Amino acid sequence: MTTPPTPQQPQAQPQQPQDQQAPAAPAPAAPAPPSAWQQAMSNAYTSPIPIKKTNLGHALASEWTKIKSVRSTVWTLSIFLILVIGIGLLAVANTQADDYRDVPFTVPAFFGLMLGQICLITLGVLVTSSEYGTGMIRTTFTASPQRHRVLAAKALIFFIIAFVASAGSILLVGLMASGAHSGPEAGDIAWGGTVVKGALYVSLLGVLALAVGSMLRHSAGAITTMLGVVLVPAILPGFLGIWDSTQKLGDKMADYNAINSLAKIFRIDGLDSTSTGTSQLMLLVVITAAAVIGAFALLEKRDV
């Protein structure tokens, strides 16, 4: 009998030497050529205008452009100048030299400021609230995300415009009165301080209105509020003086309302008066500063 063939054992693979290195990795493929849109982007226009970090100066320039471009500024300032200068010159024409024996030559401007301050209050409200009414405040805050910088620029630009307009009109009336009635019968009373303090008082009233407009964000509501601030303290003392318990409050309100404060600044009561309006002016500074701080705080917390 024949024996079956034995199965052949698989031959062992020859071991590679340990010092032989692994085959090298394949070389990277060559980069693809740029596409058409990539070539177009590489040839895009580059503006030669240098990119600068924004600052308060840019916000001031923007607010100056806006405030001088709207009609409300022209109309309110024009009416303000007509009231202060027109009524002042009318008063100069109807006074004599001896009428200025105990009062400064700027007294005729006081009669125009009693009405003219309403114009500055209205303009102060419109500087802020008008942008909320039209929706342009969104564009303003998009261009300048630093909201506090926008409000600060509005307040500074408005204050400068209001102070220059009011001081210039008071000075003009004072010069006209001095030129028409100067002489031995008129008193020699320094009136430069009344120009500065009177202009500062009505300008701060306008800044207060600006802060109220920023907080309320509604033109009619803010103007009504400011008219109440000016007119109610001038009317209410007559009612508070009826009762003894409220008489002191009425007297203080009569001394510090807007109309009587201007009267004290312009020395309507004559040289015998001990008050020159400084305390009234300082009170307005404190109230305006508090309102501006409140406007800044609300501006950062509320959405547009």
C-alpha cells in the first residue's frame, strides 16, 4: 500500500533585519491653483484712508454735523435770539438813563430771557429725543457703540451752542443799553458777571432738558416735564403761602424758581439786594449734574 503524502508545512517568512527602516511617507501633493474668486479677492480695492481708533473728537464732530443740519436748531435759536435781542432793544428804547442807576445795563435782556429760555429747553429735549422718535438712534449707536460717548458729545455740543448764543445776545443788549443811556445819571455798575451767569443759567436749563429727554425718550413728554419744572415753582408759592405750615416751602420755592433766579442774577431788586443769584445757580448745577448722571446710567441699562 502506498502511504498518503504528508501535508507540506508553510515555509517561514524571512525576518526583516531590525535595523531596516520603514518605507518613507508619500510626498505631499502639489497645491491646487487658486480659483477665480480667490484671484478676484487678491486684486480687490484697498482704501488708502488709514484706520484710526475712534475717540470723543469723532463723536463731537458727528453731533456737531447733526445739530447744525436739522431745522429745529435753526428755528429754535432764531426765535431765541429774536426774543432776547428784540425784547431787550424794545426795553432799551423805552427806558431812561436814570433807570440804570441801581441796575446793570443788561437788565433789558432779562425780559427776553424769561421767554427765550423755553426755546433752549425745547432744543435741549430735541437733541436727544428726536433720534428716538425717528429711530436714527439705532444707526448712531451702531456707528458708535460707546453710548456714554454719544451722550457726552451731545451735551457738550449743545452747551457750547446755547452758551454762545445766550451770552452773545445778552452782551449785545448790554452794549446797546450802555451806548444809549450811559452818562452821569446812570449808575456805574459792573455788568460783565450778569452776562456769564445769565448765559450759564439758561444753558444749564437746556442741558437739564437734554438729560430729561434722554431718560424719557419722548419729545412731548420731556418738553411738558421741563415746562412744569420752570413754571410750576413760579406759580405754586402763591397757593402755598395761604397756610402757615407751607409758607416756608413757598418762600423757598419763590426764591429758587427759574424766573426769580434770573431776576436775582440780573439784580432786578437793585444793589440793596443781598442775593446775586449765585446760590440759585449752584442749585441748578447740582440738579443738572444729577439728571445727567441718571441719563448716563439709564442709557447703559436700557435697550434702544
